Amino acid sequence: MLLLALLVTVVYGNYAAAELALVQPWAYLVGLGFVACLLGSVLLHELGHAVVARRNGIGVRRITLELLSGWTEMERDAPSPRVDALVSLAGPLVSMLLGGVATVAAVLLPERTVPGEIAFQLAASNLLVAVFNVLPGLPLDGGRALRAAVWALLKDRNRATVVAGWSGRVLALLTAATVVVLYQVGVLTMFGMLFVLLVVMTLWHGAGQSIRLGRMTGRFPLINLSQLARPLLTVPAGTPLGEAQRRRSEDPRPGAVLAVTDSAGTLTALVDPVAAERVPVDRRPWVSVESVSWSRDVLTSLPVGLTGEQVVRALQAHPGAQYLVTAGEDVIGVLRVADVAAVLEPQRVPRRPQRT
Ligand SMILES: [Zn+2]
């Protein structure tokens, strides 16, 4: 972002020097002022989203500013299509108002002066941001409004997200085709075309993420800890890794996970399958299981009764590869994060019981 700010300062500064007959460093200062105005415009756009969200009881965690776009992180999703639509359209509305005010200022201020020039540029950039953002495809604001409408129609937020995501992909393709045509008829420069195509690529990627997220969220209810928990095969501390693996290979339960117990029979650690695989086969009779294990203290426990959404939140809050599934004080099994991924995205990760 700093590089981009520097680039805009220099390019705009040079332009101001030529256009307004300014001497350096004053022209660069005007360039810097333009960067500050752009940032301010993006901030006000994001504040539009944030204020409407908070007025509807949705907390706002943070606003991230980039030079040409921003991102408002909210504590939770909108509870209804109406609120979703209001929050998403508030940003473009602010940009539209700013663009309108700047247009009036640009008309009133004398031409070929610094204030007049900046007002003109601000009018152009804010109107551009407003128009671009109301295009009806995720991840744009207009895409969120479209999702709200489809959500109200289908009564299914996740399917609406997928629909608005596909709309975003179609928009990205149409935009790409349009700029290529505009370049060929000479309206756009090569630089302009490449710049827009870069934006289109981000749009395409964001639309794909939205589709993926909508599909995955729709599958949250399928996460059932009592079904996903792999059975435990416990061995006492001090057991050689080779012997533990031999016992597991004889265990009839598919996907059983090796765990270590102390002399009282209490579970103290889980064998790390990756670390265990790294031990050369001829060394395994001399390596004890606990030396390739995660201590129970560092593992996160998930009560078996959690809903699918609660499980996903817990996995996000405590990233790891395996989790203990508990019923009261008892550990009843192990959840592997890969097994959750297989439920959420069956087409990406074919589920199969692993023997590791
Ligand atoms: Zn926005």
C-alpha cells in the first residue's frame, strides 16, 4: 500500500506539475494530498457500512483501509436479508454523496487550480467507487445486496451466497471482455487494460471464495462429533513406537488413533502421525511413543454435543491437526481436522480412514 501511495504521489505530482505549472516539491505535496483524500473517501465509505451495522446491533471489529478499497470486519453476519441489504448499500451511498458534493465543488471552483483539480479527481474516484461497488456480484457491495434479495426469496442464506458468488464470476468475465474490447478500439491504454484485468482477477477470486464459503456453511450441520470422532487405541507410556503401531495394525476399528496413558490409565498424550511417520522404520522399536506425541495439555477438547457451527468456530479459534472429543471428563475419541474438511468439501478431499 505504501508503494502504491508513493506511486500515486509521484504520478499525480508530475501530472500536477505539468498541468498546474507548479514547482517541486509543491506538486508532490499536492500528490500526497490527493492520496490522503482517496484514503479519506475509502474510510467514509467503510464508516457507512460500520455505522449502519452498529445501528442494527452488529458489532464492528475493525476497518482495514487500502488505497482503493477497504474492508469492514463485523462480529457476525446480518440477522435478516433487510439488514444485510441496508449494511451493504450504505457504503456505496456514502461514496455517491461524496462524489456529488465533489462534483458541485469542481463545478464551482476555478479550473486549473489545485482545489479545483483535487475536487474533480475526488468526484471521479468516488463516483467510480460507488458505481463499481453496486455491481450485483459478490464480493462487491452490490453482490451482498443481491444475496439479501435471493435470501429473502429462497429463505436460504447459504444458497443465496452461492448464487451471488456465481453472479460475481459472470460480472468478472463480462468486465474482462469489455476492457479488452475498449483496449482494441483505442479507448483504454495497455496500462489501463492491465490494471482493470488485475482488479477483475481479484473479483474472480473473491467470487470463488464466496461460492466455496456458501457451500461449506451449508454443510456445517453435517458435522457430527460422535460420528467423526476416531476411536482411541491407548498404550502405556514407554511403549516402543514400533510395538504401538503393530497393535494398531491389528486393531479392527478403522482409523484408530494411538494415545498414551500413564500408570493410572489416564490419557496423557496423543501420537502425532506426522512425527511418527518421520521416524525411520528400523528406529521405531527404540523410540518411545511419547517422544512423538502431543501432550494432552496443549490439545483442545471439544465436548461431543457441540453443533457443527460451534465445532467450526472452535477449530478457527484453536488451529491444530487433532482435537480430543470429550463427554464430561472422559475422552471418547479424536477429531482430525482433515476429517472435518472432507465433510465440508467432499469434492476436494475424498474421505478415507487413514492408518497413520
Ligand atoms: Zn463497501
